[in-house]
Amino acid sequence: MSLNTTPAAERIHIGIFGKRNAGKSSLINAVTSQDLAIVSEQKGTTTDPVYKAMELLPLGPVMIIDTPGIDDEGDLGQLRIEKAYQVLNKCDIVLLVVDAQTGITKEDKELWAKVQEKNLPGIVVLNKVDLLSEMQQAMLTVAAMQLTKHCYLVSAETGFNIKGLKEAIAALKPKETERQLVGDLLHPYDVVILVTPIDSAAPKGRLILPQQQVLRNVLDNNAIGLVVQETELAQALLKLVEPPRLVVTDSQAFAKVAQIVPPNVPLTSFSILMARYKGSLENAVRAVRTLDTIQDGDKILISEGCTHHRQCQDIGTVKMPGWIRQYTRAEPEFCFTSGGEFPADLSEYKLVVHCGGCMLNEKEMLHRNKVALAQGVPMTNYGIAIAYMHGILQRTVSPLPDIAKLLE
């Protein structure tokens, strides 16, 4: 995919951390050869994580995340530090920027300990070395080596060793996996019908991201994609010479689509395929039966990875609570989060229902699952929950034998 077409969740996420005025923003500008980040002598210029999608050779499409200083002060400063630490949950590569004049501090060591705890690849970048003597540089290197052998002396101001740092970053590139959304279920020339409802919530002039990605994956595997609305699905099936290999639908249309598609035709949803792609599907299937135990007053967290404009029939805040009330015949209390917000403490919730996570990278999605598992809070997925409540879960995971076994 090109720079402009690569979704944010598919980019390598590089987090830039360090104390205020360590030179994080200057380093970003030096590494990218662009004035992407605001540079100022005033401490705390970066007050929130800033995401910058770009091309960084030889890595390719990346998401660079500039974070607030990890030594910020006061109540507001503590919140900013927490925001910075939350960025670790989605990082593929971490750069800890150290002011060479100040040396490695307690805050730097604490951040690096968290990097190691999460087993993240990273580099300690010793910035502003142009202000040090050779002896001071040598002593600083020895101190940094106590944290990691991956340390680099650089100067964002003069450009010293920036090229070497870029090569070191590229060497930490995560190994590419063979994960596919749907391609591994197909053979060349298989026909796949993609059911994409076009309603008030659909973005004008384009398909939503999971639909785009599944269609592209179908084409990349030399299969044939047929895109229809649910209102044209019956006619589309009649026009085919033989049944399609698979039907993939928006989860919201599950009930209607399941009635139209013959039982012998495999059926699943974009949300289920996306959860499989992100590595969260197995837990979602195991957790969904919690819906059978929901009682009045139980707290349910409905969490989405994006911050789209809410419509009158929004799936997260309107449709999902309605389906759950109808299925459970109870009045649970619903709470909602979106975008980068996800509670560190889930203990008050009986169940978490999460979207497919198309806007979150795999690291972030796995982190959220890990948090839920560690606290013993079941976390399911939109597509799995909707299919379960409509009595078609077994059918919708049957194209995925490893997942279908969980229901035997």
C-alpha cells in the first residue's frame, strides 16, 4: 500500500518518549527531514500525544507518536504523563530521548523499565551530544549501556549520526506476519459477496475501512468480490451461476442477511474477520455467553476504537444497548468509550463489548484483551455478540474451523 492508502492501524507505530526539552520534537524533525513537530525552548510544548502518519525510509509507512514529557509537573502534568505511558500500549518501536547534558534520570529509567516489561524493541537516543566533550560522550554511553546495548549518540541540531539512527530504527522493524482478513479462506476465482448497507451512518462517497480492507484482500488473492446492499442481496444470489464461496456482511444486517443467504453458503461479518485479524476473536467467542448472565444494574462497557460522528441509530450507543436489553430482558447500566480511551480498571464491569478495532493496531487491541483477561472481565466483539443474540453464532464462525471448535 502507498503512503496515502495505508490505514493508520497497519502502520509501524514509533513512540518518541523522554523528559521535557530532551529534544523529542527536534529529533522527529531531524529523522523525518521535515518540520513536523513544534520546537520550543519552553518546557512542555507537547501537551498531548501527537500522531503523524508519514513515510520513513527504509521502514515505509509509519505512525510517529510525539508524547508529553515524562517529568511533567502538577496534577495536569501527571495526567499528561499517564497519556504518554498509555502510548506504549500501541508501540511497535520505542525511542527514549535523553538530554545528553542532563544524563539518564530516574524518569528515563522508569520509562525504560516499562518498555522492557512490555518486551518492546527500542533505542535509547542520547541527544545534544554536540554540547559534550568526547570524554563526556564516552561516560554517557557507558551509563546508557547499563539500560540497553541499543543506544545512539546523536545531535538533532547538527544532524550528527541521524542517518545511523534511522538505520538502527529500521533494523527493529517487526517481522511481517502472514495474517490475512479473508484471503486464506479463498481460492483463485472464488466469488465473495460483501454486503455493505448504505444508511445515514455510512460515509458519503466511500466504504467504511473494514469493507475496503476485506475487498482489497479478496482481490489480492485473485478472488472475485461482489459488493451489494442487503436490499439487493437476494437478486445478486439469483444471478450467480453457482453459490458464492462466502458472504461477508455488516454485523448490523446479520438478522436480515442470515434469512436471505441459503444455509449451505458460509456466512460471517466484517467485524468477526477484523477481530480474527487483530488476534482478539477467540476471547470474544469465549466471553459472549456472559450475556446470558446479565441482570438489572450490571455495568456493561461498550468500547469503540474510532471517534466517528454519532448518528441517531448509532450501533454503539443505540443499537447495541437495545439488542442487549431485548436479549437479556434486563436493564443493565451502559458505559461508553471511544478512540484511544480504554479504562485501565475494568473491575466494575460485568462485560466489555468492543468493536472490531479497525482503527486500532494489533498491539493496542491485544493490550485491551490482556487488560480484560488479567482482571477476569469477559470482553466480546460486536459481530460475535450480535450473531449470538440472533442465534446464528455457530453459523457465522463455521468458515473459521479453529474458532468453530470453541462452540462444540
